[in-house]
Amino acid sequence: EDIKTVIGQTPPMLFEVLDKRADENSEQGVYARETEYEILKCIKVCKKALGEIRASAENFTLHDLQHSLNVIDLMGQLLNPSQLSAIEIVCLIYTALLHDIGMIRLGDEDIPLEEIRESHGDRSARFIEKDLICDEAGQPLNFGRHHLIFHQYLPMICASHMKDITYIDRLPTDLRADGMKLNTALCAILLRLSDAMDLSRNRAPYTLYHFLKLKGISREHWEKHLSITDCRIDEKGFYRVDGICDDEAAHRALFNHLDLIEKELRDAIAWMSRSSETELNVKSDIVKREIKPQGDYHIWHHTFTMDFASISELFMGEHLYGDRQVGLREIIQNAIDACMVRKEREAKKKDAFTPYIPCITVSTDEQYVYIRDNGIGMTDDVIKNYFLNIGVSYYRSKEYRDLDLSYKPMGFFGIGFLAGFMLSDEIWVTTSGFEDNVEYQLHLVKGDRYITKYEYARKRFSGTEIKLKKEYLESREFLVPLGSFT
């Protein structure tokens, strides 16, 4: 058997490039020739395994071998494959084949389908790390000569397609194997983009869609794909999507997905400009949208916009809370949540010899008021994704739910901290995660969207300290005389 026979179609471009490398009289040629067997075996395993997703997740659009091949094809379109080494091409093929393997239910797992979908990047990583993917003989999947390298980094690359772009920074860009370069971060970038850009109709075959009689969000996802007639990178370096849509809900779903692709393109182009010598064939983060409505509706090109000054004024003043005293209460409430969460997490540690004692202090000096807690503190990811994201609460995130804690935080809507601007027109935040070794300092000014951030490779304490202008509070006739108390 060969790859074309197993997949039942002409292999995508990356396979052709690898075949040409195999003809070279070089170390890369030798590697390209000998790795075909392992790739073929991986394709067989994934063809069978990914086909089983349909049995348990029939409402989802297809995450099968065809989707993996679509992703490999898009990877070859995104850049000139001649810029890649043989091992980088092999790495891309493996990641495309394995990135959705976590959608499979193992054994008697009784996990809700939506939870599996949300966590399938991490599940794919775990399946590879724990050697849970086996061939027909029951042997764990082997990646050939450089198995150890792939076994270490494929899990991270597969997980990355469901993570924030900052996750890419964890992956090395300058690995070497038998003289071949391996940029694992570049592989992750190409996986993220190609996965998002696969809008092909073959992910939602009409006969199956008609049989399922879907409703709600699942129906919108299927019709989003069914409306596409073509998607490709055109000769001018734009990602172009053509289609005809006769349903406004599916049309909106498609436009929202194209917005997501534009964000991925912005992130990828920015990353490539500073972190890689390789160039993308996509030169713009604008997606050409040639989607024609069929019916009496029209998707207006105007969208909701947010005026930062107005929104910040709403969330940072009496307009929302009605009473300036609420500002201090909200900050202390956040501190209580941070301490109680840490208390429960510390209690779960089997090696905790010293019991954790929550502590919140409010103190002053001649210029400032300080509210400090020794709670969980904030990591860089929490600062970027939750603290600075108005309306997005860490306590409503999947990361927090996965901790499986019994404590129910009081601050749940991701806007409580902004009430601090009722008390001071400038706020300084010093924070360090209780399991982190880095300290961050932020300086925020009311009405200004730009924030100053300092990062120190040492920490003075775990938790968070909020510093406010004392003069500003006193000038507003604060309710109580300010003094130190605990």
C-alpha cells in the first residue's frame, strides 16, 4: 500500500514535496525515504480512530481524516514548502493528523460532548503523551527515527490549536535533528491557521446533514460549511472565501468565523515578523468575503462597536454602582475570592506542611492607600486573558472549572476591579501567582486604554496589591478616616 491508496485521493502538496526530498542524495533524503512507513501507519490509525468520532458526536461537523488532509493542504498553501526541512514537513503532517484525536471518547468515558469539544486540544496532547494511540497490533504509535523529539513536542503543538496565541512562546524555534532545523512554534502557527481556515464543504456533506435534521447551533455550523463554494489563498496573498448562503443565522455564524480567522492571521503575521525567517504567502489579515445572500435578507457590513471612554466611564463610576464606597468593597471582595480559592487549592496539596492563613490588609501612608492580599495572585496569562478583558471573569473560565473547587467566588462578572476607579484616577497593581516565580506591576490611568507593565524575575510576595491615590480619595470626602487596619 502507498499513501495515495490509503487516503483514496491525490495526496496534498506537502506529501509531494517530501517525496521530492526523498530523491535527494542527502541526510534529508534518507530521512524522507525512511519516514514514509511511519507516516503511512499514522494515517491508517487516524483514519480508523477519527472515523469513530461520528458515532459519539454525530451533531458535530466532521473531524475525520478528510479534515486532516484539508489542513495539510492549507499548510502547503500558507507558505512555500521549500522553506521547510524534511523533519518540519513530517512534523506538520503528524500534527494535522493528530490534533483532533482528543475528540474520541475512550472506553467508558461519560464526559459531556461539549466538554470534550472544548478540551480536545489538551486531550489530544494527553493521548500522545500517555501512548494511548495504538496501531492494529496494539502497539503505541511510533514516529520513527526521531520518535523522542516528536513524542515530546507533538502534544504541545496539538494542544496549541485550542490555546491563546501566547502559548506558542513555550515552543522552541531552533531545534536540530541530524542537521535538519525544526521550528516547532512555526508548526503550531501553521496548524492554528490551517485548522481555522478549513471551511470546505466536505466537512459537512449534505446527505449526512439532511439525515441528521439538526437544530440550533449545530445546524448553523453545518450550514456555514455547506454555503462555501471555494476557499483558498489567491494570487494576491488574500485568503478568499466564496459561497452562497440562504440563511441569515448561518451567514452571521460564517462571518463571525471569518472574524476569528482574521484575528488568527493578525497574530500569525505579527509572530512571523519577529520570530521566523520563513514568510507566509498570506500578506494581509483581511479575509476576502465573497458570500452572496440568497433571499430577502442582507448582512450589513456595520457591526457593534465599543467606545472605550464611554464604556470605562460606565464601569468605573457611580453610573453603574451608585455609591463610591462600593469601589473599596469590590476590591476587597476580589481579595476575599483570591484568598479563599488559594486556601482550597493549598488544602488539596498532600505535601503542605505549613497551613495557609488568608490575610487581607488595608493600609495607608502619606500619599497612597494599599489593599493587599496573599491569595492566588495573577500569572501573565490571567492578566492578559481575564484581568484586562472587561466582562471576562477568570472564575467563569474553563481553567477555573477544571480545578473542581467547591468555593463559589463572589466576583463573577469580570468588572469588579474597575470600580476602583471610583476611588482613584490612577491605579497601580502588583501581583504574583502563588505558584509562579515572576512579579508583575501594572499602572492604569482612568480613561486611557494603554497600560504600563513591568516584569521582574523576583517576587516579594504571592498575591495582589492595589495602590490608590490617598489624596484623590480624601478629596472625594470618603466615608471613613483612612488609617491602617487589618
